[in-house]
Amino acid sequence: MRAKNITKLVVAVIVVAAAVFLSIAPLTDPNNGIPLGLDLKGGVHLVLQAEPGKDGKAVTRDDMDKARAIIEQRVNGLGVSEPYIQVDYNRNRVIVELAGVDDPEKAVETLKTTAKLTFRNDQGEILMDGSELKDAKAAVDTSRGSAEYVVHISLTTEGAKKFADITTDYLGKNIGIYLDEEMIQNPKVNEPITNGEGQITGYSSLEEAARYAVMLRSGALPVSMSVAEKRQVGALLGEDSLNRSLNACMYAILLIFLFMLIFYRLPGIVAVFSLICFSLIVLWVFYLIPVVLTLPGIAGFVLAVGMAVDLNIIVYERIKEEIKLGKSIRAAVDAGFSRAFITVFDSNLTTIFAALALFLLGSSTIKGFALTLIIGILASFITGITITRSVLRWIVGINPRLSTTLFGVKEVR
Amino acid sequence: MADKSKKNIKQNVKNEKAKPAMASMPAVAEANYEQVKKEHRLYFNIVKRRYLWFAISLLVLIPGIISLIAQGLNLGIDFKGGSLYNIKFDQAVTQQNITEALESVGISGQVQLSDGNTYAIIRTAILSDTQRASMIEALQNKAGAFDLKNLQEDSVGPAIGEELRRGAIYSLSLAAVLILLYISIRFRFIYACSAVIALIHDVVIILGLFSLFQWQVDAPFIAAILTVFGYSINDTVVIYDRIRENERRMKKRDSFEDMVDKSVWQTMGRSIKTSVTVFIALLCIYILGGESTKVFALAMMIGVIAGTYSSIFVASQLIVEIKRWFSGDKRKKAVEA
């Protein structure tokens, strides 16, 4: 019994030590480790608000798709890795997150200007403005025998006349279609388009045609975009914040460990051991989901450590009480855990409710914080009832007649 | 899992019976009130002095509420819109130099220095692109050099603030309803009401102090308030759980007041130690963490103190008080039954 418990304990310590050692590299890898938020690695978070144009028409879903297409087009031009672009149709917003841009200023500058669609000739001279384009739709055309993916364009009355002239002049030549200063397409004019209805052919799929159709339509974007929110963090400052908060995190954890050792002696050591396991679990969950680590997220983690300690404290206080009541250490440990279980279950669940409310209704930064807190509470509960419990029982199993002072109880009356 | 724990308890009973050494002291299942009193050197009757605790709470709450009504909160850019520039200069700078640099380009802003005067936070209205460029140029020339990669900028339009506020109120309400429901199911409705009142107490104390001292509040402040909500309820439930446990063991002649007093003292060690550990964590964030987490940590520290106080001195005492009110006319019946 005794030898078996010693073996278990030694194996557990070695396994955890090895796990910690092996986890450091994959978890902190700058590219594939736990992803860092913009506030820690530098970047821009931009919320662009679509506002109705001069004609006062409400912003439609289609307008937002157009806006998104324009922004995507421009972001790609910036050469940012893994840009994040999201449309909030309810609030008519486009949210853009660009990590690690060298010149955030320029990025913001390019993104917020209104798009301009133009038709140009080979020399780059502007032939026609995109505002003359009434609509562009992707379609499948079977009139020439085989199925072809095309984009149907229709022009305003004014535009139809202009386009008739242009297509007559440039018959057999290419007309470039530009979004801002970038050419998105360069179709060849096969025949003059005189009725204001034309077709661009040569797409490999309907999706591709649709993508271009949206871009073409965006030339007639009736909304203007304004910056509703801009958060930009310089790369160096982000790194600085990361180092500071990791520093804070380290001191917090060390002081908590010290506190536990002073007040609970032997179980304190067990608590430190289970807190290490807890941290490891939480960090791996962050890695696997993955949870983007932000400043509020780190604060949430530190707080979760504080709450994980709480579980140990509840149990140990209970064990102390049971020892004082005259129970043997072994009985006290078992009773401590089984009685504290309900307490911890109820108290942690109510905290999860609050965190859940934060997660469901909070803004994006608050969501990250709430998520780390929820993961932290769950992980602390799991480590508490498994690791802390087992390790403490093994220790008591090694020597059931341990001195009660090891549990922070001065004497048994 | 359940089977295993049952087995353990049975085993324990056997163990205790098997040890004659223990027989000299009767193996009581539960400490009695007198024992608990003796246990704590600082023991004093908390329940009997409950009006004193309520008064102390009001003493903190009332000035805060008056301040909230009179001057409100010092809202940061997240709520009312504006720009915030956080700059890490290469060398220490002075407040005056920054203010002068701003004035030279006709921009008014609040300046706040920290960390050996190398970090500056400048708050302005939302600037146009040209204003912004000229401000940065003026700062670099007149206040001190800094790398553009050491610049953080937050600009928030007024619409976002409104959503933030609404979101906060919705999530607080949702959390309160969930907590109310859960505690009503697991405990009793009056427990749930007392707990939610104590939670509101904590939130109002934080809001009140932030209003009194006019500390600026931004989005992390809301996260702090909601976390306090979650943390403080945790504290309260631990005490409630003990009251629930002791209540089951109550004999007819035992007084409810004494039982609550005993329960509060039995969980006292845990309440204080837990708060201390969380407080340690927060203090580290406050002192060592960056500027942006400072407000969060401060609000949380106040919340942890208020939350611990309210769990012990408000939530548990309210149960006693509400129970007395309701049983006021029913007491005779209860005694007969």
C-alpha cells in the first residue's frame, strides 16, 4: 500500500514535470503557439460604419456585401497575413483586424477611402466612371452551346450611350476595369454594346463570376464608410504589454504559491502541484480551441488562478475542521472533499452563469475575458476533484499518521 | 464516481470505530456553536450586530450614490467617444512639454504620465488625419522622440459607447436573473433575493467610489463589474452552502440567528484567505501590468473587498432579516408546528 502510493506520487510528479517541460516550446511558439491578440502583437482593429449616401436610402444587405468586397480587395493589396474581415449586417458595419502591419496608419488610410470603379484603356486613361454601372450579376449562359459563367452588366441610360461609343471605338481591344488604382479585370471587347446590357465572359466557376459581380456593383456603392472605432497598437508597445502582463502573472502566481505554503503546509504543496497542472490544462485548451490571448484575457487567467486556489482553500479549510473535530487525517481528507464538492459545485456554477452572461452579451474584448474565465473555472474544478484529491490521498496513504501540524492544525483537542 | 465516494464515507465510519484512541473524544459529526466561538480568537457575534453592518454599508453607499447622481462617472473614450494615444517615449518626458507640443498645433488634450515618465497617455477629441499627423510631429519634435511602433491609438465613435452601456446593462440583468433562478432552485427564494441585493450593493459601491474619485472608466471597467458579480456570488454561495448544511441539522430549540452566526464563522477562514489570494493576483496586475489593465484591477480590488464584506455582513444577514419580517406574524404558527 505504502510503496504503491509512493510510486504513484513519484510518477505523477515526473509526468507533470515532463509535461511542463515539453509544453513550453509548442505553447509559446510565436507562429503556431497560443495566438496573441492585436493588443499584444501590434496591429489595427477597425470598425467601419456604413452610412446612407446622399439619396438617403437605407443601407441594404447588398450594400454591405459590396463594401466587404471592396475592403477585402484592398486588404489583399496590403499584403497582410490572415486578415480578419467580418460584416455585421444588423449594425451595418465592417470589422477589420490586421495583425502585425508595419504601417497601420497607411492601412487605415487605404481602407476608409470610398471605392472608385473606373473603365480605362490600355494607357490607363479613364473612359467611363463606375457610377454609370447600374447592376452586375453572375449568371450561366448556355446560348453559345456550352455552359459559360458570365457576369451580366447593365448600364444607366446615360452610361449606355457612353458605353456604346467606347465599345465601338475599342472593338477588339481590352478595356481595363479598375477598383481604385488596381485593375481587377481586363476583358476584350468582342462586339459593341449599344443597348446598355453587356456580358463579361471567361470565368471558371459561378462563384468566381459572383465575386467579380459584387466588385463591379461596388462601383455604384450608395453608402459611405466612416471609422466608428479604431484601435491600433504599435508592435513594440504590444510586446511591451505582453512582457509586463506576463511579469504580473508570474509574480501573482509565485505569491499565491507562497501564501498556500505558509497557510497549509503539506496540502499547500499539493495545491501548488495542482495549480501547475491547472495552468497547463488551461494553456493547452487555449492552444487547441484556439483562444486568442489578449490583455483582458491574461487578466482573466490570473483571476482564474486566484479562483482555482479558492477550491483548494475550501477543501483544506474543511479538512482542518474535520481534523479539529477529531477525525483521522485520512477520514478528514475524504470528508473534506466529499463535503466541499457541493459547495464548490454551487459556487462555481453561479460564477459561470455570470461569465456566460458576459460572453453572450459583451463586446469582443469582454468576450475573450469571459471565455478565459469560463475555461479557468471548469479546469480548476476538474483539477481540484481529480488531481488534488488523488495526490492528497496518496500522501495520506503513505503515512496515515501524519502530524496534523502538516495540515496547519496546531493540536487536536 | 458516486459509488466510490459512498464507499469512502462508509469506510471512514469503520475507521473511526476501529480506533479506540479516538473514543475518549466523542466523534461528533459537527462542531457546535460554542466550539466555533472558541475556535476564533477574534470571535464576535455578527448576526446580532447586523444593523451596524448595514449602517457601515450605507455609509459607503450613500455618498457614492449622491456622487453618481450629482456628477456621474468620468466616462472614457469607450463610452463617450474620442481618441486616446498611449506612447512609450525613448526617454523621460515632462507633462509641460507634451502640453506645449499639443498647444502648438492647436489641440487640447489631457495628459497623464506613468512609469518614470516614459509612458504618456493623451486623451483628445477624435482628430482629423491632418491634425493627427501634425500632433505626432509636434510631439516628436517638442516633447521627446519615440518610435511609431511604440504608439497605441484608440479612437472610438460615440455610437459604440451607447452599445457598450446597453450591452453591460443587458449582461448584468441576464447574470442577475440566472443567479436568482439558480439560487432559488438550489437554496430558497429569500436566499436568492438576499444574494442579488448583496451583488447590487457591491456594484453600486464600485460605481460610487469611481464616481467620487472621478476615476476614468472604459470598457475593461464593465468587465471588472461583471467579474465582481461572478466572484462575489461565489463567496456568498459558499456561506449559504454552510447555512444550508447547518440548517438541516438544526434542532427545534436552536435559534436561526445563532445558526447563521455559526455558519458565517465556520466559513470565515476560507472567505478571508480566498479574498487575499485573489487580491494578491489583482495587486500584481495593478502594479506590474500595463496601463490598460490598471483600471480593471482597481475596480476588481474594490469589488473583492466589497464582495467579501457583503457576503459575510450583508447577504447572510439579510436572510436573517427577511426571515424575521416574513415570520413576524407567522411566528406563532411556526412555534406551534
